[in-house]
Amino acid sequence: MTLTFLNSFQSEWMKRTRSAAVWLTLAGGAFLPVIILLQRFYFFDTLSKDNSDPKIWEQLYGRSWQFMATFLLPMGVILATSLIGQLEYRNNTWKQLHTTPQSLTTIFFAKLLVILIMLLQFFILFNIGIYLEGLIPALLVKRVPFPAEPFPFMKYLLGNGKFLLTCLPVVALQYLLSLQYRNFLVPVGVGLGIYIFAIMAARWKYGFIIPYIYSVYSLNGQFEERIYLWSVGYFLVTTIIGYLLFIYKEERG
Amino acid sequence: MTAYCLETAQLTHYFPHNEMGLDNICLQVPAGAIYGFLGPNGAGKTTTLKLILGLLRKQQGSIRIFGESFDTHRVAILKRVGSLIESPSVYAHLTAAENLRLLQKIYQCPAARVREVLALTGLLDTGAKKVQRFSLGMKQRLSIAIAMLHNPSLLILDEPTNGLDPAGIIEMRALLRQLNQESNITIVISSHLLTEIEKLVTHVGIINKGKLLYQGELHTLTGQRAAGSRTVIDCSDAARSLTLILENGWTGVLEEGKVLLESVSREGLADINQRLVMAGIQVYDMNTRRNDLEDIFMNLTNN
């Protein structure tokens, strides 16, 4: 059973090679660090002072995540998850996949795991990018010191873990939609619609019921007491619904 | 009792709005056969094959493959089945070898099979070329390579020659015949191209409007062809010729100044020719038109 799942996962992982979702993950993870690095070089005079700041890593973390959590992360998750889910529709390969000797459960969870690992990959890449934001100026410019503050691993890990949790409901719903609808515009359109609605309702006292901007709440410390638990809850419930809809589908390809 | 590799019983399917898709389809595909599944477009061929492969949820009836129920042994059965349903089903952003490798992972067949099936389908030299740059024929050949990757015992091919050029069709036919004869693979091949089926299959099933109209060995069907033959004799004296023919126990009629005979064997025609010549009648032409499969098919589907 485990071996079958592993083989299925490997197969799904191979499918994403050179796909748009992979490029999106790479570009999405590298985009903000590159912009912030360019910005740091633009304000060349403050480079030395900034790198000597005892809170340099917190500054870079805050600046990077501010843009990422507000816009790029929800957008990236909506697009990348929908793209992975749509891979079979676009290539007309559902019928091929469903005639392979694997259970529907294996197929469903192998695909979901690919999305989650890609999300993790994105987080790792983004954090390497933040690290390089602090390191590269010191490597390239002689008079700029290496960051004085030791890299706060635990702080980064905890912060990233929270942001990762806030992405899970978006992954689950986008995955559900991308498996159900042949037209790519449906999952993307619904995802963007909910995101815009969530932005509009951000200041509403019940805004926490819309999970698409939990990453913003996490950044601002809003509804912190409940959004992580709700994220897990939304993820589990939506995944179960997605799974049931998937296995009881009338036509498979 | 014949061992059927694939058997369906009372397979019935309704489309939305209670529209009848299939009506009591009882397919019986003997092991080792090449079974031609014939029918015009929209007859129910693809629906039947999709139900057999579990691509459509079954509503009524039963499906048994290799003697086991598909409902309870789905994964075990699919390990031994290769399929191609309708248009090519391949990942366009990957190469042919990559497409095969990701399925090789699932089937857990030897890695060397990737190269073997690429060679078998003439795709070995496609190298790093992505499938999106393949012609339709190449994509179709890749789909066939995928279907054969794990050395299946049963191949289910829905219109596999779509998009192939005449040379490709001949190659495909030879390949399927070879697989059937050398590896004893049972093949179910659907088509609306009757000439293609006729040259390849051992058994035939004819479906129209969701109903199976005929099922049996090909030679039983072709037997009807000889029985339905018509011969036209063009000669110097048609009336006297007809009298002579009737006197000798054959049946015939006059039509447009020529003698028209029904179902006369080759030997019979030689005998008639000899008698006419001996009676001093000049025979200009004897033309026999046999009922081909097309006629039989049209008769079945039109009724």
C-alpha cells in the first residue's frame, strides 16, 4: 500500500516537470527577494548601516512577508494549485490515469501531496531568498559588513509554519475545484473572487470565516487566536468533501 | 464452455434526461481473439468501452474480465489491461520517454520496456522533442506505446488508427496481429472503418443505437457474403440463356437485357458458361458482385 502510494507520488511528481506550476513556484519564490535586493542596492548608502542593525533579519523578514502574505502568496497558491489539478484536463489524460492500477484514493492523495510539497518548496526557496537579501550585499560590496545578528532560525521557522498553515484552506478548496471543473477559469475565477471578497471583508468582525486572507491576518496578528485552528479545520473538511466528490464522480475522463 | 477474456452481461446505461445509451449489451470476447467492435458514430462503442474500463459509473449489468468481476477486482484487472480511448491521452509538456517513464513507475514494469515500446511504435528517435510538437499520428502511436508498456493480456483500443496515415494504419495492423499471435494478447478494437476491421479481426460485434446487433466469429459473417452474391451475365441471347439456366436447376431473372443470377458458386458459374458456349451463345461478360461487410453492416444497422 505504502509502496503503491510512493510510486504514484513519484509519477505525479514527474508530471509537474517543466509545467507552468513549477515555473510559478520558482518565479514566485524568487521574485520578492530579487526586488528587495534591488531596492537595497538602490539605497546603496544605507546598506552598511542596515546590515549592522541588530534586528536586520527581522527587518528583512517583515519587509519580504508584508508583500508576500498580502498578495503573492494567496495568488500563487490559487494559481499553482489550480494548474496542478488542471494538468490532466489540459492533456486529456484523466482517462489514462484512471485506467492505471491504482485506487482513486491513491490518485487523489498523491496529487494533493505533490501540491503540498511544492508549497513547502516555495517556502524554502523564499526563505533562502530572504537570507540572500542580507548576505549578497556583504559578499559583493567590501565595506558592507555581514549581518551582525545571528540568523533567527526558530523565529523564521515558527513564522513560516504559521503562514504555511494559513495556505492550507486555499489549497484544499482550489484542489477540489480544479478536480471538478475542466475549465481552468472556474477554479481561478472562484479563487480570485473569494480573495477579493475576503479583502473587502477584512475589517469585518467575522472576517475570519473567509480563509483566503488568513495570511494577512497572520501578518497583522488579527484573529490569531482562531485562524490557525480554523485553517486546519477548513483544510480537513474541504479535503474530505473534495475526496468524496472525486471518488463518486459519474464520469472519469 | 468458451473461456471469455471479457464478458459483459445486460450492460445498460442511461445518459442524463433518461436518454438510453446502451441497452442490454452482452459482449463476449474469447481469450486470444481480436474482437472488432463495429458501429457508426454515436452507436455506443466508446460508452461501452468506458464502462468496461471503469471510466463511467456502471448503472446496470455486470462486467467480468479474466473471469473476475471488475467491481471487486478493479486494480488487479487494470494491471493486465492496456487501453486507448478516443483521442491521444499524453502529457504535452513532456517527451515521449518521460510520458512512458511516469507510467512505468505505476505499473512497476522493467525500465527497459520504455525503450522497447518506443522502438515498437517507431518513436525511438524523438529524443528530447516534447509531445506538444508531435503530429496527431505520433501522439496516437505514443498512446499505443503506453497501452502496451506493461505487457498487458488484454488491449482495449478505441479507434486506434485515428490520425494515422495509410502506412501507419498498415504498420499498426501488423503490430496488433503480431502481438495477438506471438504474445497471445486479446485485443478489442473499435472502429467505424469496416475495411480496417475486416483485415484484422477474428470476431466481430456490431452495435447500433446502443444495441448489440450481431456478435460472432468473422467467418460466420463473411459466410453471409457468399450467400448474398449476385452475378450478371452479358451475352448474345439473354432470353435463351435464361431458359437454359432455369432448365438446369439454377434460379435467375432477366434485367435490362442481361441475366441476373443469385448466389451461384464459382464452380456453378463455370458450368453455366460452358453450357451457354456449347449452345452457341456468345458470353461477353460474367460479373459477380459479392456482398461485402459494408453491405452486411449497413443492412444490420439500417434495420
